[in-house]
Amino acid sequence: MESNHIQNLYQACCKTPLLWKGNAVLDVMQLEFPTDQHSIFLRKLERQLRLGQLAEQFVFNALELCDTIELLAENIQIQKGKQTLGELDVLMTLDEKPIHLEIVYKFYVHDIAAGTSEIERWVGPNRKDSLSEKLKKLGDKQLPLLYSNDCKNTLAQLNLDHLNFEQHILFKAQLFVPYQQTVNFEHLNEACVYGFYINVIQLEEFTDCQFYVPAKIDWFLNPNDNVDWLNYSSFKMAVNVYLENKQSPLFWMKNKTDELTKGFLVWW
């Protein structure tokens, strides 16, 4: 991956807002720390990473560059015999206070049919996951792992068992609302809305627009004009393979006045 490309991805990830403030959703505080002055990604990537893994590396880099933070360990595997029970994302200190941090970066669309509460209505673009499922996993499995006996053994091996870790999360997300519909925000951060989503029938309203389908690694980015745009018919052909496989592609769109937008074309 070219250096300029990785820097653009890093800066886009850093600028993505937290999905909520404080402990408005989980009874665990979001970690807020300044990232705006740390605009250079300095780490070496040894292999190709999935989007979530790359987001982790970006956060690790930003944490490392913060004067008040010291990273103690990252991606700590907790095992019981040969079985891996889970992983702690980061053990660190902030102003010398020990913290266990879990990192999450997600893309969700708002589906009013998915539930009755604000949280339940945010689901993955392919409907395979949801915000409520992720919060349950954090609350029931990932965060309690720190207090397990098997984790205590691992902390002892790392000479960190004397520290009393406070738990925080860093949950960033890009949200996409139904096209031309209003969504009310109560607990979540409306600044996380990056665009809209449409289905195949609604796509017919955009026949005079141009489109681009970014690689998944580029989902972090805001649309820019420096890409090879597809006309409507070419775009329909290009996304057909996604839709047939029940995948919802993310796309950039440019209208007749050169306005750029970002969205998902959902298969459902």
C-alpha cells in the first residue's frame, strides 16, 4: 500500500467521531484523547489487514503518539489450555492510570424494522450484525474477560497483575440513514452520519449520476473526485455480483452539479 494512501486512511479513521459520548450507551466510558495533532501513521504493516484490524493499528498509532499515554501491551490473547477465550485489545496507562481499552470501528445502516429502540435499529449493511449484538458481546464477553482467572494468569506473565485496570472503550462508527428520511438521535452521535442508503428500486432515481465502488479498505475515506467514475449502466453491472451474493456495496456518487455523496446499495 502506498504511503500517501495509508496516511489518508489513517487520518480518515482518526477523524471518525465516537458513536456516543461518555457512558451514554454502555456503563463504560468512551476514551477521549486528542488525535488531531497526530496525523502521521508511523507503524510498519507486515501483512494485509482486514478493515477492523487496520482500525486497531491506526488507534494504537494515535495512542502511542499521545504524550500522556503509554502502551503496555496490545492484542493480548487470553487462553485456557489450548483454547483461546478471547483477546484484550490494549493495556495502557493514561496519566499513569492503568486502562484496559477495547477498540471498535463499525459501519451501520438505520432500519426501522429491526427493532423498537434507537440502538436496535442500527444494523450492518448486510444485516448479519447489529449495534445491539456488538454491545451485548462487549458487555457479556469482551469486557468481563479482564476479570477471569485465565486473564489473571496472563497478566502475571506480563508482570501487569499488580495494576488495577479501569475499563474504557473507543467505539467509532460511520452511520447511513435511509434516503430522504429523518432519523432521530437520542443517545448516539449524529455527527457519525456519513451518508444514506438505498435499495435497487431507489437506484433508478440516480440514472444521471456517476458512481465509484471503493475497495473495502477505502471505506474509511470520504469521497473524492480523483477516481475512475462509472456511468449508471456500468455501475449497475458492477454491483450486480455483490447483490446476487447478498452483499451491500458501499459507493461514492457524483451528481450533475459535481456534488459528492457516500452511500450503501443494500440487497434487501
